[in-house]
Amino acid sequence: MAKSVLTPQSDDFPRWYQDVIAKAEMADNAPVRGTMVIRPYGYSIWERMQREMDDRIKAAGAKNAYFPLFIPESYLTREAEHVEGFSPELAVVTHAGGKQLEEPVVVRPTSETVIGEFMAKWINSYRDLPLLLNQWANVVRWELRPRVFLRTSEFLWQEGHTAHATREDAAAYAARIHREVYEDFMVKVLAMPVIRGRKTNAERFAGAINTLALEAMMRDGKALQMGTSHELGQNFANAFGIKYLSADGKQETCWTASWGTSTRMIGGLIMTHGDDNGLRIPPHLAPVQALVMVVKDGEGVSEAAHSIVSELTRSGVRAELDDRTDTPFGRRAVDAELKGIPLRIEVGPRDVAESKVTVARRIVGGKEPVGLDAVAGYCLSALDADQQALYDEAVARRDEKTSDVKTIDEAREAAQTGFARIPWATLGVEGEKKLAESAITVRCLVRPDGEIPESDDEDGAIAVVSRAY
């Protein structure tokens, strides 16, 4: 079978990434610089991500809503630190309908401000709390150095916004989303090991009093922030008057939180699992888990292929039929490999005559003959095994490229090829600034046991540092 032509990762990892996106038909650059068109295959992966995430978000008690794309400029300026953090990235509309607007409107970079306005309207009593909202939407942050899925001026995401009676409740909910929604999804569905940690003051979300992050290692050793959960304190509540009447009859100010993940996860998926032959999609995520391919027309071949698709579907496998025999089989097989479809089930006249098929496994490699009466069972077992294999491989690679160091110079050297772990007491704010001069950032702070420090200056806190996307 002819192999696809991709730039090898070892030669040029960024070019390999662009090649995969193009040749696996994931996305294209759009006419406006920094924007993208997500093609049907790429969007089908996003839809699967949405479905898995949405189920977890709703299980955590949040409900979906939708808020406007346009936000009055005055809303953002009411929370000064927030607008200062986003100012270089804002897209501002000054004219509409052929006239200059009396007040410019901002295309949402995030929705804390507009949602804060309505939280203040909807919350009156302690009985209205907690208010747990989520929206699936697009946002715009003008990007000077775009890269498809990783950094685009417009991207798709979910953003959760919640209001609580106490700081403790807000912090607990932000942590719950961080662990039960984000980490659970990334580990169990994306097969991506992530580090749960706390952002330093320098890396914290604008307007937040604490930011929790999940950091993943890509195959080239760089880090990618996969999702964040923010404790916003009372900053936005004070700016927008989000108050409630307590059970004691006192007027109190709410505590708020926000949290989000985006189409950046697709870029992380590509760079964590892809190889020189293209994508490798984790079976639990894959829109098509098994592609039943007619190799060549013959007596009973089409019927057998249709029957296999039906049986797999009944067994809970997401299966599709490829019976395009007017297209060379080798080309179709390469396309399936590029797109990372976990299993290919090849059916031809000889297979039907021998009551078997050939199953090709994208993740662990190799082909194996399987009896027609055993296809469903084999596929279910293989999909679970391959999901675990993909995760184990990513963990092993991350561990191999992670070093414990004692000095800033050692951290700088180790971060060229992977992650470095250095005591925060050794690094500190000044050390963080020194590393930043070499384009190395503190991705998050963790405890030695892998849990999250309560504060930046907690004794024993460890800084995970790396180059990053």
C-alpha cells in the first residue's frame, strides 16, 4: 500500500502539523487572516468532544444558555483588570448600518461581563444560588501569530459562568469542573495525560484570584494548556452588582467562577497522538471507530460488508461503510490511515469465500484475520485495548521527557526538550521572569503528591516549566 507523504515529525514538527491538518481534511485557513474553516471531518471530532463534555457539564449541575456576540464597550471597562488583560486582542465594532455607533461594541473575547450583567438581574435571594451557566459559542481574540486550532482570531469553545454565596463554594465548584469534567474527559476520552495545577500570579486569568489549569505535553516536548477554571472572587460581582439577600436578611455580594475549553483541544489531540502517517484518533472519541471497506466487488461482498456494519452498529461501535470500488483501495486505505480511524475492516471476494475479514489496527499497527462471526467481539475488545495503549504511550513519553532539577540553569536546559520540575521556593517570581526571557514559562504549580497547592507560596510547591504553544 502506498504511504502518505507527510513531512516527518523529526524533520519539521510544525510543518508536519500543518500537513496533517490539510491532508486529513481537518481544516483550512479562511480568507480573513487568523480565522479558519473547520471541514466536516474536523467538525465531527469537535462534535464528539462537545457531546462528551456537555454530558459531564450537565452532570455537574450547569445548564446551557446563550449570550450575545456583541458586548457594549462600557461593560468591559467596568472591570478594569479584565479589559486590561484582553485589550490588545479586542475586536471593536465602531460602525454598523452605515452609521457610526454612539457606543462601540466589542466582539466577545469571553463573556464574564455580559453574563455578570444578567446574573445581577436574575439573582435576588440565596435561594437563587448557586447559579450555574454554560454556553457553547464562538469568541474573537485578535491573534497576531495564528496557527490553525492552536491560536486563531476566532475559535469555538464552551465557557461556564457561575455565581455562589461563599468563596468556599465558588472555589469548590471551580475545582470540581477542573477534575470531574475537564480531567476526566481528557484522560478517559482524549487519552491525554494532563497535569492539574495552579497558575502563578503572572500567568493567572485577568480578573481572577486563582486559576487552575490542565497542561499536556505534545510529542515535541512543548506544553499546551488544554483548559482552565478560574476563581473570580468578587471582582466581577462588585463591578456588576451581583448581590443576594441572605437567609439572615442581609445584602451580600456573590462570589463567581468561570471555566473554559476550546477547539485548541483538537490541536492538542493531533500533536499528542499523531505520527508520521497522520492522525491517531482515540477510539472513545473517534466519530468513525471502524471503517468497513470493500476491497473488490464480488459475489456476496457487498452483502457481507453491509451486514458487518449493521452488526457493529448494534454492538455499539460507530461504523461506516466504504464501498467506493471505483477509487483504488490503496488510496482509500491511506486516507483512512491519515484520518486516524482506529479500525479498518477489509472485505473482498476471497474473504467472503473463507468466511473471514482482515482487520487493520491504526493505533498499535498490524493486520489480523478475523472470522465473520467474531468481528463485533474482536472490534469491541480492540477498541478498548487501543484506547489504553494510546494513553499509556503518552504517559510514558511525558515521563521520559520530564526532569526534576535544582537550579534555574538546569530548568532552562531541560525545558528545551520537555518539562522541568523545580521547587517554587528555588525559582520564585524573579526566576520566573528570567525563564520568560528564554520563552520558557511556568505552566503550573503542583504539590509533590500531584495535588494542587492552596497558594503560590505553599511550602513544597513545585513549578512545572516548559516551552509552550
